[in-house]
Amino acid sequence: MADHSHGATSDGGHGDHGFAHTTPLSLLVGILAVLLVLTILTVSVTSIDLGSQGNLVVAMIIATVKAGLVVTYFMHLRWDRLFHLILFLTSVLFLILFLSMSITDRSEYDRDLEAFRQSQAQGK
Amino acid sequence: MSEPTPQAEPVSEGSAPPPAAKADGGHAGNGHAHADEHHGHSEHPFLAHHFDTPQQQFEAGKLGIWLFLLTEVLFFAGLFCAYTVYRAMRPEVFVYAHYFLDTRLGAVNTCVLLLSSLTAAWAVRNAQLRQHKMLMTNIIITIACACTFMVVKYFEYSHKAHDGLLWGPNFAPKEQVWELPGFKKKHPEAAEYAEKLAHAAKEAEKAPPAAAPAPAAHGTKPAENHEPAAKPTLEQVEPLLAAGLIGEKAENPTGVSRPRNAHVFFSIYFFMTGLHGLHVLIGIGIWIWLLFKARRGVFGPNYFGPIDYAALYWHLVDLIWIYLFPLLYLIH
């Protein structure tokens, strides 16, 4: 299925059948149903205490599952060229790099900040 | 680039039709304005002259839109970074501020966007299969959902502006967080206790004018002169502590005040949802344009790229909201 778009540069035989994959309607509706269920789940799970970071982790896992469904089926990456998937994952990779680098760096300025606060407090 | 030249002629596929054939516009019947540019492609009236086949044209556009989406992810990455770093540094600000957001409205908007994502994906299918009526219907539903989203956002924004929940120096909440119905419902004991503390602090400030410290707008209040009534219970203290309303000395809190720099949350909130809302507005514009295009019946199995690209963009906007919703509204 995935490589139907590679060989056929000569459009000749395709005619009115199109050249891209058509996602079945039942699949689209099913994905929406799953997405809505996950939305309800993520709202309701908020009221349960899962520890200091537990709720955030669960919410992010649910969001990522939802995002995966949207990307795979709604954005039909499942049937698309592999290169487009690589493009998308590259952006996600750089997003993760960006966030993780920043988060490891976040406490580096605490001393300067503290000094600044103290100088401000003295100024008052 | 220009009219057919002898050099351009061999580019067209094997059987180059006579010049007369190019005017008939092909099966879509709408070739008029463009027909002249598409010399040699009479069966595909919407094939730009620099592409050999509709498929090549589609693939080129598809690569383009994916590259664009990649930049969009990185564009939003900056804001997600601001969010992540600030939440890691000051979690209490986020706990404090999230009581001001209406989870219900956020959830409604999530569902509305998800529904519009379905209709956008469905519209691609309609375009591919030349289902003219359904295509129009799905585009209209998508636009309607996007408008609903913006209307809900408008009510949220105006409500926040009214309550003084704005960014930076404009942040001046009219209500204390423990007075909010959401807080009261979640932590009734803590709300009562906070009320008592605030009252006591006010009294203490009034009684000994000399001893009272300058009312600290931010940070914890070091008003140590009040006698603690009874040791507060965990239910009373914990939500207040988590929201940064009382200082570290939970054993003997003497006053309540909102956490320092709470306005930063609203800067992040407005920037993230605002940029996302701008994307929704642009999406509405794109869909309206496509609605007019679709009405002319131009889309079919060989020409559905514009619908597909718009849908991909729309899904990305939905994708960003999928993360924004739990990050902003569902803070535990």
C-alpha cells in the first residue's frame, strides 16, 4: 500500500481512480470516537491524585496517543510516503531536544536571580 | 512560463493534443481561465504547466505542506519551551492559575476541534471521490466548528479581561482564588481556612499599626504577631500550599497571598492560545476560499491537493490544541 505512489510517474493508467490512498469513512469516524473517549478520559483522570508528576505524565501520554491517532489516520501518514513521516518526526525530535536542553538548564541562573532579588529587597 | 514554444512542446505527454482541444477544459468543465496555461494537458485542466502529471503536482505540494508543518511545530516549540521551563520552576503558579480556567469550555472546544478534524479528513475523501455535495457540506461544518471554537474563546477571553486575569502588569484578579466556585468545590475545607486566614491577617494589620509590615503584594507575609487558633488539618493546608498561597511554613500560616509572578501564567496562556487562535482564524479563511473553489466543482481524483493541504494544516492546529488543553486546563 505504501509504495503505490512511487512507481507510477506515468499517470496513464490511473485515470479517474486517483493516485492517493482514500481513507475509509468508517475508519475516520472510528478514530473520532476514540479521540472523544480519550478526551473524556483525560478530563476525568484529572480529579484522581496520581502523585506530584503522575497526573502530568498521564495527561501527556493520553495527549500523545491522541496526537498519534490524528497524525497516523487523519493526516494519513500511515499510507503516505515514508519521507513525510521522517520530516514530521524530525520536527518532533528537535522539539524534544529543545525542551530537554532548556529544562536541564533551568536552575543555572538561580544564584544570579537570588542576588537580584536581594538587591531589590535592600533597595526598598 | 509563457505560451507554448517549440521547445516546450516535447514536455507534454506522448500524444500532444491539437491546440483546439485545450480550450474544452476537460471533464471538470471549469478550465476557462487557466486553460491557456495548461497547454498540452487538456485532460487535466488544473495541472500547472511546470508539472508533468497531476500526481507529480500533488506530490510536490504535499512535500511543501509537510515542510511547512515542520516549521509550524518548531514555531510553537518556543512557546511550549517557555511553558515547560516556567512550570518546572514554579509549579505552584500553574496550580494557582488553573483554578481560573473553565475546564468545561476547554473540553467543549477540544471536542469541537476534533469534530472539525473529522470533517476536514472526510472532505479530502469527498474531493478524491468527487462527492461534490458532501465536500461542500463537510467544508461548511469545518468552518462552523472553527467559528464555534473562536466564539467560545471570545467568551473565555472577555471573561478573563473582566476579571482582571491578564498578562504582565495588567494582572489584577478581582476574585481571590479560594473564592472561586471551582476551588470551593474541590477543596471546601481549604477554601474556608483560607478565608479565615485572610480575615485574620486583615485584622492583624488593622490592630497594631506599628508592628504591621508593609503589605507585601507578592510573596509570603511575615506577619508573625497573630496567635494560631488551632493546628490546621492536611485538607485545609495542602491545596493552599500547592497553589503557593501560603509559604513553606505550613505549620503556622499567618496569611494568604497569591504566588509571586502569577501573571506569567496568563502571559503564557494568552500567548499560546492566542497564537493557536490566530491559526484557527487563518484556517477559517483558507476553508472559506476552498468552499468557493469547491463550489465551482474543480476538485476530483486528479486534483484534490488544496483540500488535502488545508486539511493537513487543520489537523496540525488540532494537534497543538490536543496538547494545549491538558497543559493549560487540566492541571492537578
